[in-house]
Amino acid sequence: MPWFKVDDGFHGHPKVIGLSASAVGLWLLAGTWAAQYLTDGKVPSGMVPRFGGSADDASELVASGLWHVSDGGYSFHEWAKYQPTKEDVEAEREAARERMRSVRAKRKGTVANTGEGSEEVRANTGEGSEEVRLTPTQPSPAQPDPAQPPISDEMGNSSSGVAVATPRPEIDRLLNILDTEIIRNGGRAPKRTKKNIDAVRLMLDRDGYTADQIERAIRWCQADEFWRANILSASKLREKYEQLRAAAARPSHGHAAPDDKFHDTLERGRRLAAMHQGEIAS
């Protein structure tokens, strides 16, 4: 997991002194996100409200020179000069994997050549051996190694990445809505797998959609005769989301912009679903 580096003199830098606390908070959260997802400092505009920021906060960061306007959003000033790039992190991870392959190959060769109970095997595989001390396989918990990729167990649970490990009520709520809609249409609720949980998490954290947008998309596709048969899991919802946008934005009546038509159509789907539940009057 890469680090997002902040200098201890950041608080007094001329570019920072005049910023509001909310703009500084946006800069910090966006930086940690960009470091985690290896975007090389690029931040989609849709992520700004996800971090609790506003258009005014983003404008402050641009005016101060900490951010620049870029295609689809913003980018950090001189990211590669102060932060590890995607290329650097991936190269370090591959080097770490190669070191581990070398250590394991040496251990395997030693066991095969000397026998399990020999003194040489005990010396090379014991906790105090020189090889183990010089080539640690796990970083210190207090100072994790940015070169090491996240470690997952057989169930797919990652040992790093707060977004995966920390319960997210909005993710559960959206998955519950999808389950309810699929069951109402006569289907079976999809299994609550890591793949489906991650799909919703990535829609929120990486794709930049809001929970409200995702909810409306769920209700719209499950109210549509064609899409309800094709969207039967959260992972499929994420895969087909842009196709749903295109389908909902096809010209019908009026002259609304594509995004407006998409969300208006989603809203009609939400109301239709609510009518089935008796929440609103027809």
C-alpha cells in the first residue's frame, strides 16, 4: 500500500496559509485516494463531493497552485516529484515478489538437498537465520512497505485497504435495495460475495458515482423489462452502468440533456418501484 507523503512544513507553506480548512481536507483525502489507486495524482471531478468537498474548495486548490484542471477533473501539482508514481510502485512490487521467489527457491533447494532434519535446514529456516533477517517477508506493522501488494486470504479478504476492511453502511443499503428489487421481479437475491461488495465500493470510491445515483440506477434497471433480466448482481450493474446511462438517455419526449434524461428516467423508475410498495399514491 503506497504512502501519500505530506511534508511537516505543509501547514506553513505560502500556498496553504490562505486556504480554508475544507479545501485542505479535500486536498489530503484526494491525495490518499490517488496514492491508493495509483492514479498519478489525477482526481475525477465526481470524487470531490465524495470527499466532502465542494466546487469552491476545488477552485481554491486550483487558484493556490496545488491542483490543476485536467480532463475529467483535477490533477495534483508535480505529483511525480513528491509522490511515488504508478510505474515506480509497480516496479517495487515486482522486485519484492522476485525477492520472495528467490528466497522460496533457495529454501526449497536446501530442503531437497539436505533433508528435513539436518542442521543446515534448521539454520536456514529458523527465525534467527541471516537470510530471513536480511530478506523480511512482512514489513513492520508500524511502517508498512509501500512495495508490498495487499495480501489476501483464501476467502479474498484483503489485509490492507481500509475501504475493504471497514463496514460501509451505504454499501449494505445499496446491496439490500438490489436484493429487494430482484426478489420483487421473481428472481433470487444474489450472493453477498466479495466481488459484489467490491463492485458497489468501487462505484462509490473509484468511479465517482453517488449512493443516490446508484440507487436510482438499480430501481430503473429493475423496472425495465429488458434490463431486469440482465442485471442480477452488483458486479453486473457496475459492468453495464454506462450502457444503462445510454439506454435511459435515448430520446423520448422533451429536449433534456443526456445526463438530465438519465437521472429523470431513473427517478421515474424509483417512483414506479415505490408505487409497488405502496409508498406513494399513483
